[in-house]
Amino acid sequence: IEYIQSYYYNKVEYARFSSSLGKFVGFTQYGLKQADYWNSDTSQLAQLNAQKETYCHNNIGIDYQAA
């Protein structure tokens, strides 16, 4: 299970948080700068990693029952 939070501008994804990597990844020049800035904030990274536990793991049973 992976938690992904993507950021878009003008329909172009410029940055993404991936729980499997545990950090932000940039896709454009602006996104690379933002990812470096966001990755320097360890409290934000911990919060987003915790969202995988609170959101994904609690809903996994519901998704498998629906399938």
C-alpha cells in the first residue's frame, strides 16, 4: 500500500509525496525546488507518513470487501 499526494499546476504534476520513498519528489524545475524545501521539514514528512497508517490501513478492509 502506498500513499501518494500529488501537486499540480496547469494540469502538470510538479511534485509528489510518496510514502514508499518517504519524501517529496519534484518533476519540474519549480517542483524540484519545492521538494527540497518540503523535505527539509521533518515534521511534515512524519505527518504525511502517518497519514498512510490512518487513512490507507483503516480502509484496506473496506476496499477488499467491495471487490
